[in-house]
Amino acid sequence: MRKIFFIVSFLAGIGAWLIAWANVPQSRLVDTSTPLSVNRERSRTVDFNYEFIIEDIPEHTKELRVWFPYLPETPYQEIQEIDIEPQENATISYDKTYHNKILNYRMTSPQNSSLKFHVRYRVKRFEYSNKNASSRALLNEDLYKYLQADRLVTISPKIKEMAKEITQAKTTTIDKARAIYDYVFKNVSYDKTIPGWGNGDTERVCLLKAGNCTDFHSLFISLARASGIPAKFVMGVPLSNDKKEGEILGYHCWAEFYDEQLGWVPVDISEAWKNKSKYGYYFGAIGADRLEISIGRDIVLEPNANTEPLNYFFYPYVEVDGKKFLQIKTSFRFKDVNMRKEVSKL
């Protein structure tokens, strides 16, 4: 299977991908009107490898279909190079709600019992925040969807009552969001010993007061939305600050809320919980120690996957003859390309 190396700008010249690119809503493209404060002096460039193998494909399979996330380019995440294998049959689509970029394949009568998919990105990631940001609000952003409940990110009567109590006497969006941040930080423990963690189930977090990053930020988002504050879920991968290369064992997620003066403000409560010296930093700042993969919950895969919306979009989704196929082994790795400076304390 031949290997093709190409710079990301070259993708626009490939016919099928040019069409997809032209059709993506502008809110998901790099927007120079954003008030994000991007610290270009604090950056990290890495090679990120997203790889998986589909195993034990049934012998008489008529059609194999694959969907997995394609890293977005943002003001704080530059995609410099991309290397995709296999290139044949690869197309790009976007989910209609959040406009996440999806790399997908449709293969007829695959001859091999196993297939390997590999994408290497060279990514330059910047620290960003909204402290000292412009007062101009974001343009062309559909905020309505970020006020609605998701399947597990609920806005139940209980959540509404909690939000009212937590934000009482707070009058500004930033103060209400900080009160919610403080509440989640003080009342939820990072604990992956209790079954059910990692689904981002707000009601479970309220009951058990424990979970991982998905659970912390689902509760934050629910409480924010219940307070009339648009909030979004962001999925990505962590980049170890203690290593220059290595395996990435899983995802990391965080949240952003929308302030009328500042635009989107990032928060990472679970990282603050694990590193309490950065409690203040993670309200309003995100370092260069991560990559963004996708945003949103209840993701509807395009084109027309035969499945319910995905809780979140990080792992590959595979169908064999229209049915979900689970024989997949994933591997995620990174390697620093240049020396990096320690994240500043904004």
C-alpha cells in the first residue's frame, strides 16, 4: 500500500476533498475575528500518530465503512503536515451540528482479514486564553446549540436548582462561570475506580461526585447551560510534559463557555484538580500540552452511519455490512519536533 506525503494545503487541490472543504460552515474554519488571546511565544510542535487496525474482518464482507476524527485547524492549533495511509478511498466529511472534520472510507469486498489505518500530523500547538483578550464577541457562531441539553449532559430540574443556588448573587457571566468552576472543583473527585466513569453523565456525577475529565466537564457544562451560559465540550489528547515522545494512553477533554465580552473562555477543572497549584490558571487558560480532536456531544457521523449519535468523537467507528464492528486496536503516539518552553502562568 503506497505511502503519500503531502502538505495540508495540498489537500484543497484534491477534487473530492475540495468539495467538502468548500461546503464546511465558516464557523469551523480558522476565524481571524476571534478574540482568543493566543500566546505564540508558548508553543509546542509535535508529530502525532493516530493509528488503528481492524482485525478479523469476516471473509465474505461485502462492504466495510470507517469513520474517525480528522484534526481541526484553529487559531491555536496549526496543522503543518499530514501523512495518510491508505490514501485510496479516503474522503472527508463534516458532522452537521458541530462541523467536526471526519476522515472516512468505504471499501467494497475487502480482501484482507485485517486493515491498518494511520495518520501522522505535524502540529504546532499554542497556549491560549481569554485573559487580556479583546472585548469583541465572536462572530458567526451558533450559540443556541450550546444552551441545549445533550443525552447525558442534562438540564434537569435538579441541575437548574443547583445552578440557581451556585450562582446566586452573581450578576456577570464570568462570575457565574467562576462560581460553577469552583463548585465542580471542590465537590467532584478525580476517581476512575467506580464503574460508569468516563461517560460524561451529569446525573451520575451529581450522585457520586466522582469521575474523570469527561465527568467533571459534563457537570460544568450542564450547570453553565442551566444558568443561561453557552458551553461546549472539547475532546483531545494530552501531551506529556515529562517526555519528548511516547504513547498516549487515552483522550483528555475540557470545556469552554461563552462570555459576551470575552468570547469563548477555556476551563480544565480535572487538570486543576490533579495539579492544584494551577487552579487559577485553568480557569481561562489552556497550555500547549494537548491537541484538539473534536467538539460536542451526540455526534452524528456523516455520511449516514448506521448508528445512534456517538456520545463523543475520539475513537474510530467501523461498520461491516451495515453493522457496528468492534474488532479494533488503537494506538496513539507523539514525538516532539522542537524544544519547547514551559507554559507561562497567565
